Amino acid sequence: MSRQTKIVATLGPASSSPEMLERMIRAGVDVVRLNFSHGTAQDHIDRATMVRTAGQAIGKEVAIMADLQGPKIRVGKFEGGKTLLEPGRPFVLDAGLRELGSAERAGLDYRELPRDVKPGDTLLLNDGLLVLEVEAVRGEEVHTIVRIGGELSNNKGINKQGGGLTAPALTAKDMEDIKTAMSFQCEYLAVSFPKNATDMEMARQLANVAGEPWRHKPGLIAKIERSEAIPHLEAILKASDGIMVARGDLAVEVGNAAVPALQKKMIKLAREMDKVVITATQMMESMIVNPVPTRAEVSDVANAVLDGTDAVMLSAETAAGKYPVETVTTMAAICVEAERADEVRLDQDFINRSFGRIDQSIAMGALFTAYHLGCKAILALTESGSTALWMSRHKIDVPIYGMTSQLVTQRRMALYRNVLPTMMPGITDRDEALRQAEGLLVARGVLKPGDTYAITCGEPMGYPGGTNMLKVCRVG
């Protein structure tokens, strides 16, 4: 496998035809994101069906990530769709306003704002491009002075500098959207604006109940975009299957300068805790309108790869951009170059580490052995995907083939760094399963006579969490 880092692409108007989606998957998309902030339930169901069909047509199963909208902390609508805020002028955010807004006042989708702010607070609108200072709170009205002005259009987001908005992570709309996402059995469910582990535990409970008719339990991704989430990061990770470094809202709340260090901290902690991590927001922003990225964007993607992220994500670039396929192709090339330059220090990963589980110890033993013997591949025969996940938490040049008979596991592994999900028949005889696994990769040209490889499996075969065997083989 030439590329270890996975690519998440968002579907939207620019990428909702079967032809465009197939081209994007061929260009390198591993996970498709459905943004529940836009579109109807039927739109998402139709797109999920299209993703499954495209994956089967190409012969590459991709994962689907349903991204919940979360609380709408936004201004209302304006006459003419927008207004101009001038620095130094007063501006009122009015939770009771039912008419269209103007240059003097605007309504609020988030009616609790007057109870969440006090004089002296700073409010940031439209991803921080406009800055308001709170002067007074009078009933349902938040009276502010415009510090940094500019154009404000309908439904732009509101953030409070330093955090502190009390909106719950899961709204009534999110709860209905979870049911929709479970109807097409998305592999991952991304939860917007969680503040703590309790938010993620509630989302998991709702998803598991909604998925019960299909016996489906999705992986949960916590989008870290509130300043309140940072002190609870470890607890949130424990309650989740992974996190998204959602740099847009997070940067507005904690300040742009703090985000790069937080990104590194989050990626490192996620890997240490055996969780997946996605780096997102404005990675290739200029390619929405330009056929090539800026040098800064190239460096941004490369640095996320060098930090060890599982995946890099595209949002508007593929949802509404002019060059969705070119963006994916370019991002894939950047990932490959960064991985080529990355230094592997596998031995250091094992210093002062202890493994209490047999299956986890076998996974680490396979990495160590393959690294020092120069194996061509590691084959992880897995029911749940856990063995492949543990292996993927450590940087190694040897590709990891997650070999499974479970379609849901194959798709879920699409997000794991340096793991190539591979479907193989469910076989209960160990020796026959090992022969089949080797035969599959020989037929694909991955392994050739004389090549050595490491293979892990569990006895008895077919039970999740039972990996207890490591074998080093040479192709005859």
C-alpha cells in the first residue's frame, strides 16, 4: 500500500453524482462524510446508498461517517440575506426578535444566549471574522459594541471566546438524525460540540438503541471544538472510538495560536489510548476555487501526517468546490511524500510499555518481529478489527492487512492508518485460513515467492477478541 494516511471527503452538491463519487474513490477517498447540517433525511439515505453502490462497483469498500449538526448557535436571517456591521456601532442580539434582522439588531436561533453571557464577554461571529463586545444584557437582548466589523449574512455561527455556552451536544434534531444514520448502518457517527464523556455516552446509548434492529453499533467520533472539552479530553476519548480535531470552532474559542499545539497533543493522546483521530477544517481550503493548493496548505496536511493522524478530512473542498477529484489526488500525493520522509522509531514505542491482554501482546509482537525481520506485510486475521487497530497505533513501514470475513469490520478498518481492509471467507480451520490469507495476497501481487510475512489469528477461529497466535512465514 503506497499511502498509509486515510482521506475523509464530504459529499455535497459538487460530489453527489455517482460518476463524481466513483472518481473520488478511485482518487483515494477512504471514508465518505455525510454532513447532517444540510439536506433532508432522504437526501442522506440516498447518498449512503450511492456510496455503497460506488464502493461495490470499484471493488473498494469505503466507510460512511454521519456527522451530526449539533446545537445551532447562530444568528437569524436578515433583510436581503445580509447586513454590514460597522466598527464602534452598537448591535443587539435579540432572542425575542421574530422579524428579519438589520444593521442594528438580529434574531437568534440560540435563545439561551442572554443567560450565557455577561458584560465584558467577547462574541465571535462567522468563524471569528466579526468581533462583538457585550456591554449589557437586558431581558432577551444582548447589547454589544462592534469591535471588528464586516458583512454578516443569514445563520452565521456565534462563539463565545473562552467557551461557556450551555447548549447541549445532542439536540432533538440530532436524535432523529441518529435514527436515520442507523437505518443505513453508518460505520462512524460524529458528535458535534461534546463537552464531556457524558455527552458521548448518551450518544452511544441512543445509537445502539436505534441500531438494534440491524444489530449495528457504530464507532463514535467526538468532534473536539469546544474549549470546555480540552480539560476532559482523556475522559472523552475513553467514552469514544476516536476524535476529530475540528479546528474551526475550536480555533474561534481558544484562539488560532493555540490550535497547532492542541492538535499535536490530541493526536498523540488518541494514539496512546488506541483511538483513531481525524484532522479537519480548511486543510485544502484554497482548492474550493483553485486547481492547486497553497504552500501553507501542503505543509498543514504534511504536518498532520507527521504527527500521526489516521486521516485528513476535506469539507467544502469536495462538497462544494470546483475541483473535488483534483483535491483528493493532491492530498493523497502530499500524504505519500510526508510518510516517505517520516522516521520510524518502533523500538522506542515499546520502552516502558506493558500489555495486559494476550491479543494486544500478540499485535505488538507482530509489529516488532515484522520490523526487525524486514517482512513484506503483516496479515491480521480479525473479526472485530481490534488487532489491526492496535497495530496501526505505531508507525511502521510494513503494510498491515486487516483480513476479515465481516463486511462491517472491513468498512470500519477503512479509517485506520496503514491498514488495508481485506475481505476473506470465514474459515474455522486455522491452517486452511492461513493458506487462504497467503493465497489472497500472492494473487494480488503483494507477496512473491521468497517473501517473509507475519500473520496473527485466534484459536478457535471466528471469535472476536481471541487473537492468540503469531506466525512468521516465507512464501514458497
